[in-house]
Amino acid sequence: MADKLRTQQELERLQAKYIGTGHPDTTSWEWKTNIQRDTSASIVGHPPLLGLVALAQNEPTAKVRARLIRSMIQPAGPPPAREGDE
């Protein structure tokens, strides 16, 4: 039982430390947004990967980098309406 409690506490600590890991109240939209932002940031942050994407799209790397950075604003579209909002 102590191992289970310790595991749960460790999970909660990691979720508080790293926003992208989610928590029980994370919506699917928030999860998708985090995944897409992480992917775009990884591609922009690794020049060989950025070059590969640019080559595959037949675009200059600067153009692909700018497009990926702009797409990080709302990668999964606008947030869904909340139940309390009208």
C-alpha cells in the first residue's frame, strides 16, 4: 500500500513540475495542444530535423521554421466552449 501511495505522490509531483504531462482534469483539447506544441518546438529546435521537414515540403528552412512557430499559437484550433460560458 505504501508503494502505491508513493507512486501516486511521485506522479502528482511530476504533473505539477511538467505542465505537458497532464492531470486527471486535462481535457483532450489541452492534451492535443501540448503534444502538437512539443512536436513543433522539437522540430524547430533540431536543425537537422527542420532541414528534413523543409526538404520534404520543398520549402526554405526559414519559411518552415516561421510556419511552425506561428502554428504553436493555437495548434489544435480554438478552445472548446466551457459549460459555464455562453
